[in-house]
Amino acid sequence: MYIILAGVISLIVTLIAGKLLIPALVKLKAGQSIREDGPTWHAGKAGTPTMGGLMFILGIFVSILICGWKGMMAGDFGHLYIFFFALIFGGIGFLDDFEKVKHKQNLGLTAIQKFLLQLVAAVAFLCLMRFEGMLTPN
């Protein structure tokens, strides 16, 4: 039941945040630039707001606070580890989008930069899970 409740809460918060965040990103001109030598049908993506993942992170965070509060008070923080892992990946996406907006080009992080950042995050997550006893060699 908690999983359904968490999903509904996350959906509602994400929809509300999207209604507020997307117009703000459009107003800030945090839109995607499209390469001129790309396909003509791709031009329709010009100006599409980047950094929209922030609304999903907010929705998940509120859902974790509401549905996981009892577990956190009992000392169970497993769901927070997973949230922080998602937050790190969200940070990598934010950095990629920020580079695109800052340089006003469709070139953010390179594929190898994204891969290495995600690999480091995944290894750190596995080490944390092993340290906490949530991952065993069995």
C-alpha cells in the first residue's frame, strides 16, 4: 500500500512542480539549442526547457519524506541511500544540461565524461551498500 501511496504522492508533487518549473525555465531561456547541421525535423526541439529532471527529484524527495518517515525514525535509511544515488545521477544530468545552456550549444558533457561520472557513482553506491550490509558476496 505504501508503494502505491508513494507513487501517487510523487506524481502529484511532480505535476505541481512541473506547472511551476517549466514556465520558469522557459522564462529564463534555459532551453535546448539545436545544431544547424542536424535534421530539419529536429528543429522543433529548439527552446525545449532543459533541467526538467528537478521536478522528478523533488517529487521523489517529498514522497520519501512522507512515506518513509516512520522507517527513518526507526533507524532504517536504506531508501535514502537509493535517493542519494538518484540525486547523484540527477546532478550529472543537471551538469550536462547546465553546460548546454551556458554555452548555448547542444553540447554538454561528452559521452566519456558522463560514463566516467556514472561509473564512479555506481562504484561508490556499491561500496556503500556493501559497507551497510545490504550487499553480500553470497
